[in-house]
Amino acid sequence: MSERVLPEGWVETTLGQVVEYGKAEKATREQVDDDTWVLELEDIEKSSSRIIQRLNFSERQFKSTKNRFKKGDVLYGKLRPYLEKVVIADRDGVCTTEIVPLDARPHLDNRYLFYWLKSLDFLSYVNEVGYGVNMPRLGTKEGKGAPFVLAPKAEQKVIADKLDELLAQVNNLKARLDAIPAILKRFRKSVLAAAVSGGLTEGWRQTHKKKQWVFRPLGEHPVDVQIGPFGSLLHKSDYVHGGVPLVNPMHINDGAVTPSQSMTLTEGKAKELSRYSLRVGDVVLGRRGEMGRSAVIQGSQPLLCGTGSLFLRPDVSRISSCFLSLFLRSPKAVYALEAGSAGSTMVNLNQKVLKGVPYPDVELEEQEEIVHRVDQLFAFADQIEQQVANAQARVDKLTQSILAKAFRGELTAEWRAAHPELIGGEHSAAALLERIKAEKAKQKPTKTRRGGRKATVTP
């Protein structure tokens, strides 16, 4: 045991002393009804203790024996315990044997037990003693020996009530933060939509007395289009590590190119395919899979257009490469590209479809103004996104901070001061632990010695 300082009336013990860890009533398929809840580990969301899927026996029939549990039991996922798959059952059912049903009633509030199993003290222990490299699990012996901080019965309820309230607030805050990235994604799409429709610079055009937009097929604008090399031009033996990188759709994300050193060609092969070399200012576009993956080539690193991509080379005296890339990423362009692309399982873009997409005839000055404004708005969104990520990290730590305070007695210090009669003497955790031990001793069966004499098992 650790040398932690506990409040008056509390004791430090082991999980096996307060609950029957590892014991569970078994159930076969013949012993359950069609409407019996069948719980698997995959149905529990990691960390959040949220049931994400609920299936009955009629929907999930099983052959192997299951563990039976009752409403109110704490269900602890012992496989990969770092995932914190712990829930309190809201109805009776059966579960995989990788889930251990625990019921500490009537001596413990099961919510108190539930929160302890999610505390850092407990998680640190099980992560140290769990066995198995790829799929670690908490064994029965180790589970029984796990540390447990026992508070007086009355105080357990107060602690559980406070944790219910505080962690509900934390979860609500977390849900609000988790929703923000989706909002920012919609914001970026709306910015792109406004940028390529003329809405973003409508006031600017009026002030500068610029003409209204006219849309013509992209093929009528001064832009050359080149599809990447056919697969027959490349063979498995041509690929090396650390050569000239290829740019395929997987390497184009959020308007930037991130080449992989594992998908490169030798310099000799790259020279053979010089027709597909990318220059600064080229706009590379993924033509397979998700439409709209586009980026402007920047920097001096040699790059080749891959077989799954194509590139556009605009006349930069009339068309801004950055504006062209923004257009290709916009909802308007994505819709047009998806509508015209072929392929039932994976869309595949060709030059005819691309050149037929309506593209705005906009003066270069306005294109550059649009790019500037989009960059500012996206930078603002990026800043918010980073702030949200920082806040999410703090909220994740907040849960464990609250649990730590709870099991140090800090959340109930005022309650203890107001109710000294409920934490000492026969109401203390020490007295409670003795009652639990005495009751468990009574429930142990007697062993029969040879000769027919019975010997009482000593607790």
C-alpha cells in the first residue's frame, strides 16, 4: 500500500476485500430470452463510459458462455484496461467474459466503486500489472489485489453525488468543445463557397469598380492540364526510399503537399518521367477518390505527379495559382467534379470533366484579394482550432483532477466537518470493512475432511 494521507474514518484496502472480483454467474444461450441485452466490449466507448450500441440476443446470438449481470452492477472491461471501458448497467443482461460484473452493494455505493475504477490510482496499477503484450488484461489475482480507498458508507454517497454533478458538467463542456471542429469545418467550406462565387469580395468590387463575374468552362482559360503517368510507366522495382517523391491524393491534405519518403523514384526514373515534374506554382489535384484535394507546389524540392493525380499549370499573369487551388477545393468545384467523374467504387477524374467545370473570369487583382482574405479567415479558424485542442487537453486532465480530489476527501471536507457522527466509530470505513469481511466469511462453504468431519474455513 502507498503512504497516502487519508481523511479521518477512511481506510486503504484492496479491491478483493470489498467486492467479489472475478466471480460471475454464467449464462448459456439456452438460458436467455430474445430480448436479453448482450453486451460486448465494442459497445462501450473508451473513456466516456457511454454505451454506443445496444443489441439483444435476437440481434446478437452467441455460442460461448457469457457472464450474467444485474441492473446497477458495475461492468468492468478487463481487456486493454487503459481504454477505461467501465459502465453501470441500466438493465439486466449478459456480457462477454472479458467484462467483469461487480456488485459491492449493500456495503458500498456502486457509483463510488465505478468512479474508483476510472481513477488514475487504479488505472496506473492495472497498466503496470496487466499481462499480455498486444492485448493486455487484468487477471483475477491482480484484480483482487488492486488498491482501493474505502470511505464511510454515508460519505460514499456524498462523494458519488458530487462526482455525478461535477463530471456531468465536465462532459457537457467536453461535448461543446468536441462540436467546434465540425463547426470550423463548415465555416471553412462557407468561406470557400463565398470566395469562388464572388460573395467574399462583392463590396470590394463595388469600391474598386470592378466588373461582375462571368463563368466559362475551365478549358477556355489559360491553364494547361496534365494527368499523371499511367501505371504502365511505373513498376514496383522503380520505387525506392529517399528518392524523388511522387504526389498522389494521399499526399494532398488541407491545401498542402506532404510527400512520403517511402513512395519515391530514382533520379534516373524521374528524368525519364520529366514530363510529369512539378514546378513551383503548379496546382496538383487528386483525381481518384475524394475530390477537391488540391495544393499549390511551393519550395524547391523535386516532385513528380503520381498516377492518381493531375496538375494544372496556369498562366500566372492572368490566373493566380492560389486562387485556382482554392476554387478546386470549394464545394462548388467538388460537386461538379464528383458529378462528372466516372467509377462506381472510386471516382476517377479525367481532363474532359475538369475542363468542363465552370470557372470565373476574374481580374488578377481581385483573385489576389480573395486569396488574402481567405488566408486571414483560415488563420483565424486555425487559431480557434488550436485553442480548442488546448482546452480539450485541459478538460481531459480535469476529470482525473476531480477524481483525485474526491478520493483524497477534498470534495467532502465540509460535509465531514458537519457530520462527525457519520464517519467515526461504527460508521467508520474500518468498521465497515470488518463487517464486509465477516459477511464474506459466513458465505464461504465449509470443507469436508477425510473421514466425514467438517472443518470451518477461517477467513
